[in-house]
Amino acid sequence: MGSTGFMFTLSVLLIVGAAAGVVAQRRAGRAGRAGRCGRSGPSGPSGLSGLDAEVEANHWLIRLGGGLVPPDARAWAGADETAGRALTSAAECHRAARDRLSTARTAGEYEEVTRVAREGLEHLRVARTALGQPVLAGLGTVSPRAARFPAVGGACAATSR
């Protein structure tokens, strides 16, 4: 009977040890995936988690892409130089943000995508104003620098690293 009790105790300990090992392994695997994919872990400068920052970056990139579709193509075709430069800059910001989004893995990288997309929206706002078209709600405010110097250089500042 002493040997049966020992075998039962040993079996229970082995089962509990195996279950604890599986739980520990799953937790370590989850933490490793989150660190690689930027889905959780330390927040970026704005305090957003990696997933929240990714969602926000996608939101602003989609808004910029939608804003680049002209509601009246004839008005955009006859754009003056200021509007043309602003539209080109907005398109370059869209391309740069899209490229950065494809490689972003941390909250900070996603926030950089957001910043570039919002810069593109500012260029788009300048272009619409120059064309006399209504500025869509939610395009953000034009920074004082962008208002004084619309589409300076004709390029998105994010294209140069």
C-alpha cells in the first residue's frame, strides 16, 4: 500500500508539473509574439499601445487616400502651381506613409505613419483651398508653417530620412 500511495502522489505531481509547464510556455510564446509584432508592450510617445497606434495609423492613411480621389477631376486638372505642388506633396506623403506602414512593428513606428499621413492631409487641405473647393471636415488644421508656405519644396517632409 505504501508503494501505491507513492505512485499516486508521483503521478499527481507529474500531471501538475506538465500543466504548469504548458501554461508557462504559452505565456512566454504570447509575450514573444507581442514583442515582435508591436501589438502590446511599451507604448509609444503618445501612450497608445501598438494595436491602438496601428489602428490610428490605418485610419489616417485611409482618410488621406480617400481625400486624394478628386470629387471633380476637371477642377484638379486645371490646378494652378500651388495646388499642383500641394497635391503632389499629399500623394508623396500617402506613398511614404503606406511604405512605412508596411514595415511598422512598434507603437512609435505606427505613430510616425500617423504623423506622415496627417501631414499629407494638411497638403490636401492647402490644395483644396487653392482650388476653391470645400475643405472636408476632419482634415485637421493647417499648421502655421503650412499656411504661410503651402507645399514648400513640393515634397512630403517624411520622404527624407
